[in-house]
Amino acid sequence: MTLQIFNVLGREKQPFEPLEPGKVNMYVCGPTVYDYSHVGHAKTYVSFDVVVRYLRFSGYDVLYVQNLTDVGHLLDDGEDRILKKARQSASTPMQVVETYAREYFADMDALGVLRPDISPRASGHIPEQISMIEALIEKGKAYAVNGSVYFDVRSYPEYGKLSNRRIEEQQAGSRELVQDEKRHPDDFALWKRAEPEHILQWESPWGMGFPGWHIECSAMARKYLGDTFDIHGGGVDNIFPHNECEIAQSECANEADFARYWMLVGSLMVPDADGIPVKMSKSLGNFVTIKDALQRQQPQVIRTLILTSHYRSPLTFSDDSFDSAKNGWDRLMGAVRLTRESLRFAEGNDQGNGFEPVLAQTRQKFTEAMDDDFNAPGALAALYELTREVNTLLNADVKPGKAILEAIDQTYRELGGQVLGIVPDALPGGANAEREEKLIRLLIAMRAEARKNKEFAQADRLRDELASAGVLLEDRPDGTIWRIE
RNA sequence: GGCGACGUAGCCAAGUGGUAAGGCAGAGCUCUGCAAAAGCUCCAUCAUGGGUUCGAUUCCCAUCGUCGCCUCCA
């Protein structure tokens, strides 16, 4: 089966056909870097991380661009959020931007999110934005007023096609402030005149000012991906007005289609006081930062939690769902650990090679799920089913040979590691702690001796002491294995 | 009010016109010196009411409920 993608533009699953065979140009709206990122951001960027990883796994050459918004994103009161933060923290805007851009990458790195190929910043692309605005004015799609420039939505009949919104004619008069400058309430700013005290401002044909929030994505996408490209991603909450405006600006300025496939990620929800799920957001204050989440759980567990729900669906984030993901992931890792442990002593025979078909089935089920609009929950299910089979195999009397164990390990590494990013290459407490490992093995040997002599009190003491130090033992017919809790 | 999405077991969550993946939790069993881990077994008729159909959880309509967007948000 070929890859199917649910295209928000048209609201249907469509076979994925890139503009250029084998090559995927992709743009995802990045964060505004004015504060720490929270788990809601993690959901979006982990989701697209898996999309990119799977596309590459499938053989596509992916060029992944994700911007950083560092100017032009205003608050309700018209203040730039970066400037506000700078004022509050007694620093300069670019310090704020630099600080939180680094924190963002640090968080994403910790979550195992691969870096985009290009991470362009809005403030670094002012000329590109200005020239796009000029083109829009020339084509009669935008107009300048008092040093600001607005996009004329009535000049673009397709405005609203992504979010299915119609331009409201009667609503005029319902808006305050800027209203008088706009010809139509739905017109949006391409360029804003800056007051003298506004620190972030640039020269333009219309005087000193700064770009509107939406134009950056249009300008940068065109610069790095061309007029028309394959996939545009983001969170659903930006479908209107942001994504809609991007389309309008780009298609008018470029006189070409913008993104061919739109993929929007469902929001992360948090139960409110009454247990009703509400979107996690900065403004509501119901957020958990990625740093806090990482304090509580391993990054792979956070990814697992995110992947238990389809990317388009909302996902409720709670202690229960967190624990559930953690316990499931532990079982997965148990099988991975057992496989790698068994590999240490495996012989080079073909014992257990009858297991091959299970691996083939796993791969098939996995890719079928992922080919169906990146159905990660289905792909995860394939890994869980594999895990049951692997545990059965490794707990049986026959000792599987090296070949099949390596094949199993490889399957986990590729599907669970390379694609989903939940199976680490090196298990915690592995070979890099050689001395510790030796000590643990010594204690295990001492306990084995005690057990042999039926000195169970002594044996239990060793096990309990190790457990209290975070080293958990498991007795198996052929010896004792351990893991770090 | 407009637009969109959704309502599947105790919880989370896939999916299909022919009686429903997976995970967590729970119960029983096996293995074990005891544990731990693992495995096996058990646990839903898919919000409600109509309609289409040989047959619907899956298609259509209505109702109820929830969420998102419409103003800043990934």
C-alpha cells in the first residue's frame, strides 16, 4: 500500500504523491520563543518528528524546515510577546529569543526530536518578507495605510478554504482599534508601523515597522522550499487565522499553489477542576513544561504517551495516562533488554529461526499502520504484539541462536528506535558504567551462592539492598538478570 | 451564532458494511525457595432515536453531550 495522508485541505485521506518523486519538502510552524515549551508543544513536534522519521525510513529524501518566531507575534493588547518578556526580565528582545530558542532545542533534543534541517528565524528574513509584501501590493492584494500594510481578503476569493470560513460582511463595527485602518475587518496585517519606543523595528518602504505574524512563514517557506511544496504542518489551533493567512499571502504573491498537503495535529488536553479536558495552553496556565515532564519520566515514555493517540486526535494528559504509558513502555523495554542480554551468550546456530515470520508480520503490520496516515497507535500495537511473542520465545526451553536474536534486536532498533524513537540504542545502566556493572554482577554471584546453600535470608537481603539502590533482580532458569529502575 | 472535530470496556486508544487492534488497571492460573519478570485465560455490541441495507459500531438524518477555532496559543 502506498502512503495515505489525511489532507486537511479537502478533509480526506489522499495517496501521497510528492511533487518530485522520492523527495519531500516540508514546512512546520515552529514556536514563538518567548518562554519555556510545554508538553503541548512536545505533542506537535514529536508527532512531526515521527512523520519525518517514517518518511525517511520509507526512502524519501526529506527537507524539513521549521521556523522560530522571534518577532511580530502580538498579544491581545497589541504588545509583542517577545518585547513584553524582555521588559519583564530586564533584558533585550534578542537575549530573550536566544535564551528560549536554546531551551527549545535543548528540550527537543532531550525528547529525541531530530533537528529540522533548517530553523529559520523571522527576524533574519525581513528583506524576504518586505519583498513579498511589495509584490502583494503590486498585484492589488494588499494596501498601505499610515505606515502599515494589510492584506485585502476580498481580493482573494479562496480565502477561508482551509478552515471553511466565509468572510463576514456584516461584522463590521465589532472591532476596536485598528478597525479604522482596515478596509474590511478580516483584513490582516502584513506590516505594522512601529512606535518610536518599539525596540524591534526595521526600515521599510512604508517607514519604520515590523512584520505581521503570518508573513514570516510564507516568506521563509518560499525561500527554502519554493513556491509550491509538499507538506505543511502545524497545530490545529493555528488553522485560523494563521494558516489561512499563509495560504492567502503565498498563493497571491507566488501565483502558485502553496502547500499540497496540510497536516494539523490535535491539541493536548488537560483535565480541569471538574475533570473536563481543556486545551493545555500558556494563557490558561494549565501547562506542564517539558523540563518538568522530563523530571518525572524518561523521554521515551513521553514519546510513547504521545504516540498512543493518533496525531490528529486530541490527547488527554494526566497522571493516569502517564503511568499507563510508562508501564507499557517498561514491558517493551523488558523484551528488548532480554533480547540484548541473551545475545551476550548466544551461540551461532540457527535455533529459533522459525521466529522469522513473526518479525516479517510485525514489519508488515507496522508499515501498514504508518502508511495509513501515520497511524502510530497501530504501529505501537504491532510492537506490543511482537513483544509478547519475543517474551514467549526467550522464556522457552530452546535457546535462540545469535542470528535470530540479532534480527529481533534489529527490528526493535529500526521500528521502535529509528522510526518511533522510543527504543534507545543503549539501555540505561549499560556498558558505559563498567565498574558498576562488575560490582552488581559480583553481588549477584554472591546471592547465587547463598541461594545454592539455601541461605535465603542472606539471598533476600542482597536482593533487597540492591533494590533499594535501584537495581532490580530477576531470577531466570539460566541465571539472574538485572536492570536499573 | 458560524466553522470544525469527537462521543468505542474501569481508564487510555485504534479500527471496520458482516458481531471490535493494542496499552494500563483488575481477576484467576502457570512458572518461582519466596519474589520479580513473563506467559495463558477472563473482562465492550461501539452516546441515544430513527432511516438506508440481506446485514451498521462503521453510511444518512435527528437528538443529547464534549472539545477546538472564530482574539494570543503547537
